[in-house]
Amino acid sequence: METTMTTTTFQPGTEHHASTDALHAVAEFPVAWFEATPAFLVLRPVGAFLREWAAATPAGYLLGLLKR
């Protein structure tokens, strides 16, 4: 699994305006940081198990039928 970090550069003269690129990079940082932690390696399979388990319950089965 490969994890990449995002870097942000600012154009001269834009120090008083929030650019959408800068805001996007700020929003992506917590996600990139979390994906780089060992907890992500544990939580990903746990999340997949819980998703499959919920889909196997009667309520999950009915919701699956309603989505079609």
C-alpha cells in the first residue's frame, strides 16, 4: 500500500486570499496522516468486516433490496 503526502505552494500576492487549493490541502492533511498510522491498517479490515456483517443482517438485506 502506498501513501502520499500533499504539499502546497502559494502564488506571490495571494497571502490575503484563501485559495481553494490551500483549503483542499488543509482538508486532506488529516486523512493522509491517518492513513499513514498503524491504526489505519487495523481499522480497514475491521470496517470491512462490520460492513459485511451489517449487510448480512435482516435490516441490511432489506436495505440492499431497496437500493436496487
